[in-house]
Amino acid sequence: MGDQGATVQPLSDWLQVPRALEVAIEGLTDDDLNLRGGTNGWSIRETVHHLVESNVVACTIVIAAVGTGGCTFDCAWLNPDRAWMERMGYRGAVAPAIAVLSPLCRYVSELLSAAPDGLRREIKLLGTPGTEPYAMTVEEMIRLEVEHARHHLQEVDDMLKQRPR
Ligand code: NI
């Protein structure tokens, strides 16, 4: 039982992420969404899109890892720097991006609950050329996504606290 609880926890934490994102930006104006801060100097809008993208990629990696029984995934292209943000533009609303996250996380959680050993599948993430692959299980990657969201949502919270009134 204890072991089962330990494997369910990361999924239930992960399922809270879309709601946490919704709550974080509830009632924000366009100007609020354009506020910049955090370690990357991103706007709140860019931060929201970054978190959605990160989870969309994580879901793809889960499917690859479960379907193949363990996979190597090339993440070298995933470098959300200033140029990435400019190329993406992100001029539209954030609501559709957030709206896709909740059903996506639910779908992949259901998939992981049904797949034997789904959470224990091994992933090797390839980063910058010349660096060692980063090995983890699906479960560890999901825990990292939860931490990742907490980190950026804290930045959003700090930006909003510092906004001019
Ligand atoms: Ni990030």
C-alpha cells in the first residue's frame, strides 16, 4: 500500500498544476500579463506559455517512454531564451494555452495509472551537444515538472507583488 501511495502522489500533485496556473493569473489584465521579472526577465504571459510548453513536451516524453518501454529523447532544441520568446510572439490570450493543460495532464495521468510500470520507465534526456544524457524515470520527470511549475509560479507571484499601483 505504502508503495502504491508513493507512486500516486506525483500524479495528484501534477494534476494540481493547471489549476494553480489558472489561479495565479485570475483577474489579470493584459498589462499585468506583460509585467516582467524572475531570473529570466520573462513576462507573466511568457512564463505561462513556457510552463504549458514544458508540460506538453513532458507529456510527449511520457508517451515515448511508456510506448517504447524506455526512451532517449532529444531536448537539445528546447532552449526558451529571448530569441525563442520573440519567435513565438505570444501575442494571443493565455487562456487557450492553460485550457489545454488540464485535460492533457488528466489524459496522461490516466494513461500512466493504467500502464504497468509506466511511472518507472526510464528516460534519457539529451541536452546541449557534448553533455552527458540526463537519466531519470517518468515519475522523477513528473516530480520535476511539479517543482518547475512551483518555481515559476513563485516568480509570477513576486512580479505581481512588485507591480506598480
Ligand atoms: Ni523553466
